[in-house]
Amino acid sequence: MTATKRAVVIGGGIGGLTAAAALHLRGLRVTVLERAPSLRPIGAAISLSPNALRALDVIGLGGEIRDLAAWQGDGGLRTPGGRWLSRSNAEAAAARFGGPLVLLHRATLIDHLAARLPGGAVRTATDALLADPGDRDRPARVRTPEGELEADLVVAADGIHSAVRATLFPDHPGPVYTGFTTWRVVIPVPGADFASHETWGRGRIWGTHPLKDGRVYAYAAAVTPAGGHAADERAELLHRYGDWHHPVPAVLAAARPEDVLRHDVHHIAEPLPAYHRGRVALVGDAAHAMPPTLGQGGNQAIEDAIVLAHHHDDLSAYTAARLPRTTAVARQAVKVARLNLMTNRAGVVVRDAALAALSKAGPALFLRSFDGIADWRPPQPPYASRQTQVGER
């Protein structure tokens, strides 16, 4: 009788839990090690595009998540004064990519993923250290405070500052600062009535989107030196965005200082040589952290997890499937960041005029930016094996 293979997942975020659920369905015995005291993530929302939703279909979760879609009306891109540069709607997005965009709280997605795992599979408040990546002839070993675990597969989903990545690829430079910081807030905004939008200024952006549960998700980004923090981040947002169009002032009026999260944005500028070594595979930000300007960080982690489960017996095939695609998506996210956080005043005027003209001539830029990304399909049923790469039409 063949022994059941064991997978140890380091990190209980979106990528780690998706990988755990997918591997569990493949018949592996899965253990998730999360260093935080609970799986509850720091409060913010995530946008899931059709590529990630198709990946979630493989583990039977796509339909549940699609039911949480909140974007039903018009949306698009605006200037700080409120002028629309580009407009689109949910129906156009679904028609172009074969499915909706779903915005939901990260905690909701985490809850749905964790529910796919057997009882006892997740260990919280547990630090994990890769002691040995293993090879074809010996298992990998993961050290915890309770002792070592042997595994046929270790999934490193330990984030942008991944200790596992540093162990596997000690000569890699690791993440670098993108040049901008972000703020996020998820709150109720009484009486707010607005179309979902993102607004581009000079060296600053703002986004406001309704959630299905009635709350509002807002985010901002600004070009600023790394390491900066204000005593009152809400006051900092008022200073930077308080005179922008509705509903920005209403969101800021409803927010409390403690509601606002601020994080400098880092990314992996130099791609890794591989996403595996020995019996260890990297997923999500541990492998390819990217700017959030395409909203693809979590989506690509979900793709990674599903493809890894498909290739769990051949990690070189996993690297071959994922490294070119995620490298291309990450580079595209960097290009978009340079465009939407442009600081040159004359350049901003030209940018806005070009965006308005392009949108009149064809599909909204918002939709174009997802071409070659949102139409990806997993290698498992119910989808075909053909992989769509960025730029492939």
C-alpha cells in the first residue's frame, strides 16, 4: 500500500491556503504552519479577476466567491476634479474575459479557503524554519518549536520577506522599494452613493469601491521616500486627498485614524532563477512580489497554488509553467505604476488626454490592462490545459 504523501505549507495567507486546499483534494496530507496567532488577515479587500476565479473553480470555490460580486454598475478612471477619463461596467468586463471581477474582504476569502481543509490541518502561532529542502532521495525538513516535520513537498507561502526564499536563493537581492507607499481602509460610509472608480493625480492615486456587505473599500498610493509614517495617517490622507472629488472627502470623514493602514510597497525586481529547489516550491509574494497596480498579487498567488497542485510531483514543471507568466505580469504592473504615479506635470496632462482619447476609440484602459491576464485558464478540469501568456492573443 502506497503511503500518503505529506505537504507542509509555510504561511496561512491566500496563496498558502489555496495550495493547501488544492493539495488536500489531490490526496496529500496537508499541514499549514502560520506564525500569527490566527488566520485573520490585516483588514483590507482584494479584487479577484476571472483568472483567479477559474483557478478557484478547480477546488470548488469559484461559484461561492462569484456570488459575492458587488460591482454592478458603471465604473472607471477619473481625474482628481472628478472628470471621467475612461468608463466601463461589469457587463463589459464579464463579456471580455468570460467572468466577473469580484471585490471582497480578504478575511472572507481566508474563511472560505480554510473551510476547505480538514480539522487540525492549520497550526497558528507556529514559527517554521526550513531545515533541509530535501532532494529526490530524502524528504524536506521543517523545524518548528514542537519539533521537526518531514515532508514530500514544502510550499513556501511566507510572503515578500520570505525566509525560505532567502535560504533557497541566498545570492538573490530580494525585494526593493517601488518608490511609493499605500494606504487602505475598509469602513461603512453612511449615505455614500458612487460609481466604483480609480482616480489618477500627479504622483498620487485613489480608489473607492463598494463591497457586497455594504462597506466601502478605499485605497491610496503616493510617491514618497521609504519609511515615512505620520502620527495620524487619516490626517495625512486629508492633506493629500481632501480636496479630491466625491466620495473621497466623505470616505475620509467617515474614517478614524485607527482604520487607516499604511505600508510601503516593495517588489521583486530581479526574477528568481526558479520557483523551486529540492522538494520546496515558492508561491505568491515569496516568489514574485509585484506592485499592486494591476491588482494581481493575490490573483497570481491563487494561480500558483492551483498549478503547483497539478505539478506537485514535478516541481521543474511548476517553475516552467509559472515563472514566465508571473515575470511578465510583474513587469506589466511596474509599467502601470510608472504611468499612474507619474510626477511630471506636463506628462500628466499628456497622459490624461491620451487615456481619454484611447477610451473613446475602443475598450476602456481598465479592461485593456487585463488582456492576456484575466483570460488565463488552469491546467486542470473543468478547464483546458492551454496556458494564455501575457501578450498572447
